[in-house]
Amino acid sequence: QLHLVESGGGLVQPGGSLRLSCVASRAILSTFIQYTMAWYRHAPGKERELVASITSGGTTNYGHDMKGRFTISRDNSKKTIRLQMNSLNAEDTAVYFCKGTNGATDYWGQGTQVTVSS
């Protein structure tokens, strides 16, 4: 079972960067590595969308128009994934959620707010 805790959100100016982290705080390593991890975001008035995902082996997949400014990474030894976000703009304002899936069960974190504004 995964208990996902996100951190790193906040207010940033346009053009700035943020790094989000998500820790599977209660999982043991052998459980964590069974899960593909991902970041999603949900902006007001919009559908929730995939930002990026990463398998235990490090294979990544990015949502539409996400690759280039966003980079997902994973440290299995720390049961952590991260999302490096660069060149942020107002359209990136959203709640960012961490998700873990093993194909049968999905776990979600509580989300962290990212606001891009001057």
C-alpha cells in the first residue's frame, strides 16, 4: 500500500522553476518498485491531465506539451519521485497530484498547489 505525500508547491513568478517531490512514506521498497508513478495536474475549469509518468525501471512518458519544460525522476531507494518544472507560466497553475499504480490499484496523494503569478 502506498501513502503518497507531495511537497514543493508554492507561488512562483512566470519564467521561474519549482521542484515537486512525492514520497511513498509508508511503503517498503519491494512494494514501491512495483508501482509506476506519475504526476497529474488539475487546473480550475479544466480536466485533470497527465504531466508525466515513470516506471520502476526509469522509462518516462510525458503528457501533451509537457516534455521539455518538465522532467520526472525517480529514486527508488528513497521511495521518491520528483518533478522539475522550468519556464513556468500562468497556464501551469494547478493542483499537482502524485499517483502510483500497479495496474490493479491506484493511489493518489493529497496534492500540492502550484501558482504561477507575478
